[in-house]
Amino acid sequence: MGRTGVIPPPNPYQSSAPSGASTPPAASILDAPNRKCLGERRGGRAVPAHGVAKQRDGDAAAWRLRPRPSPTCPDFSFHHHHPKSLPHPHTHPEPPLPASWGRKLLAEERRILPLHTQSFPQIPIMEKYHVLEMIGEGSFGRVYKGRRKYSAQVVALKFIPKVGRSQKELKNLQREIEIMRGLHHPNIVQMLDSFETDKEVVVVTDYAEGELFQILEDDGNLPEEQVQAIASQLVSALYYLHSHRILHRDMKPQNILLGKGGVVKLCDFGFARAMSIHTMVLTSIKGTPLYMSPELVEEKPYDHTADLWSVGCILYELYVGTPPFYTNSIFQLVSLIIKDPIKWPKDMSPHFKSFLQGLLMKDPRQRLSWPELLYHPFIAGRVTVIDDTADQGIANPFTSKLPPDLQALKEQQTHALAPHSGQSKILMKARQRWPRRPGEKRNPRFHLRRKQKREAKAT
């Protein structure tokens, strides 16, 4: 059986925090689709766009279930409706048919066909669940509240159309589902079922309505004691993922749900990546700019410590009310993340400040990571650690120190995959578009380019 509990000493921090504490029992949570983006307002301020995905190398892209784009948000925005005005997923514009005809049509519509991949059970969705009402809609499809037949279990059902999706997108969707199917942790949203019909992929998860982002919207910020409780649960969820060699790659408040008793649930694994034993770093750019680490925005190879940076940004935002690096311009944001120091509130406790300083180190090699992170006084004795790597046959989890041979392999991969230009394309674009400061001269190359253009037009 895997180990469940708090990691025992040795403790490099000499913490006196109580041990044996654990998170509250898990509550049912849905991967709630309440998102914000550039051009929309959050707490009286505009927010840069979320969900940036740039493919720079051979790393397979994780297809994200993005909502429908809108004029105010090129990335995505959700559309909320009153339940009474929502169409049932199987409502047709024609006049209603007799009940027996309806049952036959539903059975035909939900007929399971042979799969191009054999990853989904061949059971019609309507044989197991009642679909109640739509609770979200986006480019990925629709999310419905449902109930498992012959029980009181409330679930969420995502209907994801296959029409118009490429084989690569469907394959990446399958990979996301496979990752979620293997995750069993009280602080990670639980996938209950998945099906494939002739027209759709259907994913069934626990249902709940709480979202950390909504609390930020309503309350602005949280007291340190509550941030500490959330931090302990997020660390617990990330320890579990990283012990399974899985990177989330899109940690942000919108992907953190809250259940009964304040139980935190990490959700949305559209950008997640399970890494093989010989893959030590990644290079594809995934995530949300406000919570991206410096190595990510510079397009340098990165590892699991990029997730830890994102956690630091989230906790800072929960306490202060804004992320540590915030601007309305994505191009300015890149430079702020790479160069600017963090402004620390005067009322932040020393332990909390020390914890965030460790997570928000710009150099990933100096960033607070496993296993030392577990012993930091801010969370020591509060983190529930579920270690089932032995049962799962997982070798060299990210939560342990790398042996010398793998450390050498990591350094070799980092050097081989580093950008040849030595400079991020995103950063170069940011420098070109960032307005000049008062009295600052333009780059001489700018005048040279203008002169060349004038000469070309003259000839």
C-alpha cells in the first residue's frame, strides 16, 4: 500500500509546527468553467489573456478544452445562462414526439460506434445518467449537471463534439482523459467516467460550484490563515502529481475549485504532461502569462519547478489581491517577470514571506523545491502526502533528488534544447512594442530600417 501522511524528519528548517495534520475529506467538485481574460474586468482591473499555448519544438501539444472565443477575448470567454432558459442537450426544434419515439431516437443518437482508439467504455451515456441542465458552454462543447441513475450522486457531464476536430486534437484529448483517469487524490478533481459516441466524447466528473477565482472576485483577497490552508492543500496536490512525473503547466486561481469545508481541488489538465523516465525537461510554451515562470517566458527548457513558481504567484495574489507581476500589456509582463523584483507587503509574516521568496526565485535551480519544500515552517506538518510511487512502479519521481546519472542527463538536455538565439522571441517582440520612456532614444537600427525603406521607395 502507498504511504499516506506527513513526511517525517529530517527537517532542515527545524520546524516546530505540529505534525500529523491532514486535509479535510474531499468534496465533489466540477471543473468549473468561470474564466476571465484580456479585455474583461477582474476586481476593477483588466486581466491579460489566459491559456497561451505556443508549440516551439517536437513536444506534443496538449490540446486544451478552451471555451468559445469572443470579440472581447481572443482566447476564450464563457456564456452563462439561467437553467430554465437552457435547451436540453437532446432537444430538437421539431414538435415533440411520443415518449416511445423519443426513447428510440435517444438510443440511436447515443449509439456507440467502433473507436479509432479503444480508450472509452462502449456503454451509451444515457443508460447510466440523467442529464439535468446546462451549466457552461464553450468551444470545447457543453457542460451539464447530471445525476447517476438509481442514486443521488450528482455529476458533471462534458459533451465534447468530435466533428471538426483533427486526429491530433482527439489524441491529445484522449491523453488528457488518461492522465485524469489515473489520478486519485483528495485535492484533485476526480474523473468518474468517459464515453465516446458517434459524434461526441463525454467526460463525467464530480460536480460542485465553488471556485477560488470567484472568492477573489467577491472578496479581493484572503487572510493569511486561509491562504496557509490553501497552500498546504495545493502543495499536497502538486506533490502527488510530481511524484507521478506529471506537470500541470496551467496553475492559476481559475483552475482551483473549493468544496465543502474549504477543500481545495485542482482541475483542468488540458495542458498537463506525463513525462517519461528519460525526459527531464520540456520546451513547449503552455500556461497563463500572469503565472508563467521566467524560464517559460524566455522559452528556455523547464521542469516541475515551473509549477511551483505558479503556486507562489497564486498564493501572493490570494493575499495581496493582485499577482506579483501585473500589467495590462503582455509584452511588459514578460519583462517584469524576468527582471523586476517583487514588492512585499509589510504585514506579511516572516514565514509566509520566506516561503514565497523561495517559490518565486527567478533562477529555477535556486527555487524552493522537493523535498525541502515540505519542511518549510509555513506549511510544515500541514501537508498530507500520498506516496504510491512504489505501488505504481514509478521510478525517479520529481519529488526525490535525482541520482548523478539523471542529473547529468538533465543538464545535457537543458543545454541541447536551449534557444540558439539566447533571447526569447516573446521578449524581442515585447521590446519592439514597449513604448519608450521619456527622453529615451529609439534603437539606432530603427532609423536605419526607416532610411532603407525610404531609399527602396525612391528607386
